[in-house]
Amino acid sequence: MQSAPGDALAAHIKKWMMTIVRDPQDLDEHAWRRLWSGYNAFYGAQISEAITASTWKRMLDPTSPIFGRVAVSQTAVVGFTVSVLHEGTWTIAPICYLEDLFVDQNYRLHGLGRLLVEDLVDLAKARGWSRLYWHTQAKNRARSLYDKFAVADDFVRYRLIFNDF
């Protein structure tokens, strides 16, 4: 028996609605590391174990300006954000830099990236942050999602890297 066209949409909506975004917990570490590895592979980055361990630890530390959020579908961690809350010179209220966003490839195109960004937008409004910003590679396919939230500006990034540890 063939399903009706609306059945696929209903299943998609049901799957999306069963996904929550929350703070990471100790028990999420293995799943987060799997996703983190995929994220770094996507960008061709070689991140040391020391940095990975430190990032995880700082995400769980309530006194750290680095914080994470995880998307959980049923019981599986299927996406994450890692952000940095910092001060700025053009505002009094904190600024949030969304440094990392990743969704498991098996869960892409189901609205989870949007859900993760919307989660940060909601946190920004609830906590009184002045800004939320991020950057990505010009060729990143996720730009079609990002363009729904904000318009890319004309700033050019310059980087000096002195060490990665």
C-alpha cells in the first residue's frame, strides 16, 4: 500500500517535534565527540585530543564563557552548537558568537539546523544578549539556512594563528 503525500510531511514534522535542544550533560560526551569529529572532518581540521577534551570540559563549566547546546532526537544526540559569550566595545550587553554548529548527516534537511539557531535566538532574547553572530565558509550549503536569519555583511576576516594548543 502506497502512502499519501501528506504522510511523509507528517512523519517529518513528528520527527522534528520530538527533537529538543538542551544543555549538554556528562552522559552526552561520547555522542558529542562523534559529532565533533564529523564537524572537524567537514572543515578538514585536525583538532588535538587536548583541545577536544578542553572544549568539552569548558562547555560543561557554568563559569566558562564557552557553552554548548545539543539537539536530542528521542534519546540520540544528533546535533550541537558551541558558542562563546563575550563582552564588546559597542554594547553593554553580552554578545554571543556561534562558533560551531553541526547536525549528523542522517538528520540533515529535517529542520535541526534551524532548530539549533532558533534555540540561540531564543536564549539571546531571554538572557538579554545584544547580538548573535557567526561566520562560515562561502561555499557552505548551510548558508541557505543562515540567510533566513540574517544578511551576510561585507566584513573580511583576517587571522594570525600562533599555536593550536
